Amino acid sequence: MISVIVQVLILVVFPINFVLFLPWEMVKDPGIKEKETIEGEIKGVEKTKKDSVSKNILPAVAPIQPVKKEGVRDLVIANAHSSLILDVDSGNILHYNNGKQRKQIASLTKLMTAILVVEKIKDLEEDVRIDEEAVMCEGTKVGCPRSGYCISERLKNGEKMSAINLLKAMLMNSANDAAIALGKHISGSQDEFAKLMNEKAKEMGLNDTKFCTPSGLEIDGRENECYSSAYDIARIAAYSMKYDIIWQIFRLPNNTVITSYDGKYSHEILNTDLVLDQIPNCIGGKTGFTPLAGYSLLLAANDPEKKHKIVAVVLDDPYRWEDVKRMIDWTFESYEWE
């Protein structure tokens, strides 16, 4: 009886979105069956940059809640291995299909790498040395937006480039060599950086995530050790919105030029986001592909009035662009915020 009275007093004294701090089994998602409630707590979606996830600081004002309109049909994304839509401010799930099923995520990994770069490198103009391991990596590289297709010079062994320029190449062009160089600059090796990534994932309460490399490239013979879920990816994206620089980079135009620290080398990079100009309210997003992971995508968008943010995620979806665009349209047609 006393505990009930205390809870009532808390709600009266602190008019906040207390749902964010209740165990997930107490919060029913409209897209999940009764038995499919989500464990853990939503963490890391607070808007204040100073707030640490581990401190569990309560927001000063209750976020407005998304409410599904009457008569709206559930969204079906039949092409995707899993799909999920998350309302960023409230943490509510607006669409769910296999959202906690573990799957390789390829370059969606780079969003966690970007978070650690911003948090660990205080001056992003700091120079980073490119080594042979980065230069010789597989897949997309600086200057080569696709394997076998190069539009400008590649990075050179021993070249130095600012962390901010490598961050641009990693996020907008999904360059694996840039991700490797940044991870090794912070931790000394890819393995040590992966440990840092997994510590951060644990801190954020991501129960279905394990990182192997800063780039998202799977390790031969250990492919099944590298995974995440649509739900965890959406939460990482929501957390990353504390850092404006990450989402500013996502919106950089094609043919952006980055230069080495001494100005000797220049490299042209492309943006892998194909729908920036097709979705007026698109904030940005990240692509991912390996043969094992399939085609994946996370995309964030504002509502037409730019008052609410959502994150849409599909994993292993050959029609990722069409499906994510449909997910965003469906969300803002089907929900209102009260």
C-alpha cells in the first residue's frame, strides 16, 4: 500500500513521461502481441547533450505521445527480415516486425562508431594516421564508393587526415578504411575498439547487439558473432541525435571533397542516401550491405511540421528504399501526437 502511494505521489510531483523509465514488460507496443513485450528500458533518447544514459536523468517536460488514429491498418513490410519504427522523443514503438531478432547489420555498425568518435575525440580537427590495414580493407573505400568503382584517389598508407573528414567519409560514403582508421586511432586496434563499442552497447541496455569491427565488416569464421536488431539500431540512432554533427554529415551533398591534413591529397566522396531529395522531411540515414547481412537501411525523418522525429529501420530488405519511404509515409498518416 505504501509503495502504491509513493508511485502516485511521484506522478503528481513529476509530470513527466514516466513510461520511459518503467520496465518494458509494462509498456505494450501496439504492433506486438501480448506475449512479445520488450525487455529492458529505453535509454539514451534524452535530448540534453549533457545527460548520460547511466545517470537516468529525468526530462523536465513530458514528451508528447504518438496516438494511432482510428481505423488505421497495421503496416506490413513483407520484404524485410525485420522492420521497426521508433518515435524518438517518447521512445514508443509505432511498427514492429521481428524487431528483436538478431541479424548481421553491415555498415549500420558505423553509427555506433560515429558516436564513439564524437565522444572520445574532443577536437575533430585532430589528425589521424592512415595505416596499411585501413588501406587494404575490403569493400567501400575513400575514393571508391563501390568495390571496383573509383572516382578519385584512395587513401595512402601514412597519409594523415582530420577525424572530421574521416567521419564524413565513413558516414555519408560508408567508407570502411575511414572507419578502421578512426577505430584504431582511438583504441589501437580494431579488436580493442570493438570492445569499446560493446561496452557502450551494454551501457545503453542493448541486449541484442554485439559488434566485431568499427566498419561492420564481418570477421571470417566469426560472422555469427557480429549482429544487432532493428530495435537496437533504432535506439542507437535515437541516441546519436544528441550530436548534431553526425546528422549534419548525413546530409552532405554528393561530390563532397575531403583533403589530407597537409593538403597534399584530395578525395571525392559520394552520399549513399538515395532519398534525401525525395523525402522533404528526411533528416538522414545510413545504409548497410554485405552478402550475409543483405540490404539494410535506417532512415530518420521529421513530421511535416518538424515537431516530431521518427527512425525507421529495415534489415535484409532488397526493396529497402521503397519500403522505408512507405514506412515514413504510413507513420505520419497513421499517427497524431497529443
